[in-house]
Amino acid sequence: MAEKKKRKRSFIVSFCIVALCTYFAISLITIHRNIKETKAEIADVKASYNEQVAENNRIKEHIDGGEIDEYVEKVARDELGYVKPGEHVYYDVSVND
């Protein structure tokens, strides 16, 4: 009878150890995946940051180089859709498939 209880306890202890090891392994895999995703996100943010810094430097060069009027006109025309007085702008609305 004592041997049966000892074997039962041994089985329960072994089962608990296996369950804990499984839990820790799954946790480790999940954490590793999260770290990989975070590193990829950091790389994307760094690339975006570097692009923005390059754009800021390009704009700064335009401003420092005295080309501010040309740059303002380009932005007004391209991004805001402004036109000069008396100027007509035609848009191609045909769809080319």
C-alpha cells in the first residue's frame, strides 16, 4: 500500500514537472516571437525616421540655397493644387487599363 502511494506521488510530481517545463517552453517561444516582431517594427521605424531626416535635409538645403520661392511654388502646385491667376489646368480623367 505504501509503495502504491509513493508511486502515485512520484507520478504526480513527474506530471507537474513536465507541465511546468511545457509551460516554460511555450512561454519562451511566445516571448521569442514577440521579440522578433518588435525588432522588425523597430527596423521599420528606423527606416522611416531616416527617410524623414533625409527629406528634412533636402528641404533645408532648398531653404538655405535661396530656392525657397521655387520650392514653395512646387509644393503649392503639386500638393495643394494651386494655380497662378489666369492659368488653366487640365486633368486627364480617361482610364488607361
